[in-house]
Amino acid sequence: MERCVVSGEQIISSPDWVFHNPAKQYSTRIKRIGKNILFAWVDSDKPVALEQFEMDLVLKVLEDSSLENKPFHVIWNLEHVKKITYSYKRGIVNFLYNAQPPLRSVVFYNIMPGFLNTVESIQAILPSFMKLHLTRDYNSALRITLDYISGEKTIVNDDENHEYEKLKKNFLRAAAMIGWVSMLDQNIQLPPEGHELYPFFSALSFMQEDLASLDMLHTRKKQNLQKTYTEKIKSLDAEISSIENEKQKLLELFEKEKFELKQKLSFRRNEFRQIGMVSRNRNLSLHRLSVDIDALAPEQKKQMSDICDSLLETEQNEKKIDLPLTSTDSAFLSLLQQRHSNLKKREIKICLLIKLNYDNTDIADFYGISKRGMESLRYRMHKKIGLKKNQSLKKHLTALAAMNQKSV
């Protein structure tokens, strides 16, 4: 069991009573001496800048020690502390004035010379019921605290009643409240004009006014930026909404076209199956017919041979255009290819459809193209066949079909 060398009281520690700096540069640790004295120190092998006030650590120790809302005292070894950050200063003020712990006294010792001014600023902003003392070492720090607890002595600086020390404390308090918590509207009590410290207080007062003006400008600029970006956000939201609506329309159009294409694909598949069945049945009939022809007389064979040639020609034409044909249609296509051998397979098929009285819309739907695309295709066919502008493609094809029927 560890005991204090000064008071003989038990020293309580816990592995949970430690704060590790995120950058792993140092750790802040706390032990409890007796019932209500917290002993804190910084564990580091070099001077450090404290970055984050250890409020959670202090509250944890108070909770574990059943000291919530009960008076307590702090002794702090500042041996390795060279400075504290602005965030740490704000944390101190938040702890003192917002958390409002029943902290009665603080004793700092082992203070680096460069850190003394900051310590005095902390001393200046303490609430009136909290006392702070600066001393040399642990033993004297503990004796001061024990004396304060027992009521034998109050913590008072030797020069506290001197006018200079009072003005110094007021100056440090004003500077800390301005710099640490941005209290730019508090009144700074100036010494009489002509006093040797008047220029310093006056300069601090002017700085407070300048910072207040800058703060007002910053607030206005922030409000203008908020207004500007709020309007931009509204505009972007409107654009996003418009894009989403357009996206939805395109998706609906896509689904509609997808459905129509599936229907056309199903139609074409059925069409191909029918063509296949017709072709197989025809081939079977031709085979049987060929067998029967062998048993016929020569004249009958000749007649049947011509019929077979016509059927074979029809089948070849069907393969070219992927449509079942009558013998008349087949003969028409043969004549069309003889007259216009430069026509492609699709163009030959379109010629047949035109001859069978299909209009542009029907043919465009059949091929899955637009009506304008069909008109363009028909214009190129008109030129390939060699027709003049005033000549009708349909009339030409009808005349060709009539010519074929007369020859038959």
C-alpha cells in the first residue's frame, strides 16, 4: 500500500486514471491522496505542449472516488509542461465555468519559466471561491493544500494586496478572457490616465474593440456565405430533381421500347418457326414427288419437272427474303432480280412487301426502324432501280408483276 510521505495518507491509483495523448507524445495521470486530493502529473521524457484538456479523466476520478458534487483539491506537477494549446485553454474555461466542479484549491509546482505567464493567466481567471498557489516542489504543495483544508492558512500570494499585483491580475484576466474565450464585450477597468500601466490597459482595450469589429465582419461574411450556399444548394437540389425526373422518364421509355422489341422478337421467332415447318414439309413433298415422277411417262415427267423447278426457285427466293412465297410472288422476285441485280436481300424483300400493298409504317415496324429511316431507304431503292423523280416505285413494281403474269 502506497502512502504519502508528507501526510501519511493512503495513495489510491487505478489503471483507468490515465489520459493518453492521441499523438502518443505524453500521458496525463492522476492519483488520489487521502479522501479528496487529486495529484496529477504528465508522463513524458521531454517537454510537451498539452493539447486536449483532461476533463473526462478528472470526472472519471471524481466518480470513482464518490466525489461528485463534493469539495476537492488538485496538486499538479508541471515539470514537463512547456505550453498549452488554445484548445486546452478553452477546455480549462469550459471546465471551470460550465462543468462548475466544487474545486476549492489548486497548487502548481515545478513550473518552467516560459510557462509561468500562462499559469498566472489561469490564476487570474479562476472564480473567486477557487484558490491557486504556485510553489517549488511536491512536499510544499501538499503542505499548502493540507493547511488550506484544515483552515489554518488561506492560499494568498505574498504580493496580492499590492496595487501592481492587482492591476497585473486584472490585465491577465482581461487578456485571457479575450484570447481564450472570445469575450469581446466585457468591460476592461482602466487605471487612471497618467498611470504607468495605463498605456498597456489602453492598448488591450483597443485590441478588444478591433477584435470585436473583426468578429462582426466575420459573422456577416459567414451569414452571407451561408445564404449564398443555401441558395446554391436549393438550385442544385432542383437540378438533381429535374435529372431524377428525366432519368425516370428515360427508364420508362427504355422499358416500353424493351417490351416492344421483345414482342417483335417473339413475332420473328414464330415467323422463322413457321418458315422452317413450311420448308421441311415442302422438302418432304418434293422427295415424294420425285419418286412418283420416275414412274410417269416422258411427257408427264417434263411437265412435272417444270413444276419442280418452279418450286425450287420459289424455295430459293424464300431463303433469300425469309418469307413464305406463292409461286406468283416467287416468279415476281425472279423477274425483279433479273431486271435489277444490284438490289440487296432486304431491298428485294421490301419490294415484295410494297407490291403486296404494305405501307411505309408497316414495313418500318417489321424491320424495327423509324418511319423516316424507311423513307430514306425507299429513296435509295428508287435511285438504284433507275426511276425518275416523277415515277412511282409502287407503280413500277405493280407493272413488273403484271408483266410477269402475262408471260406466264
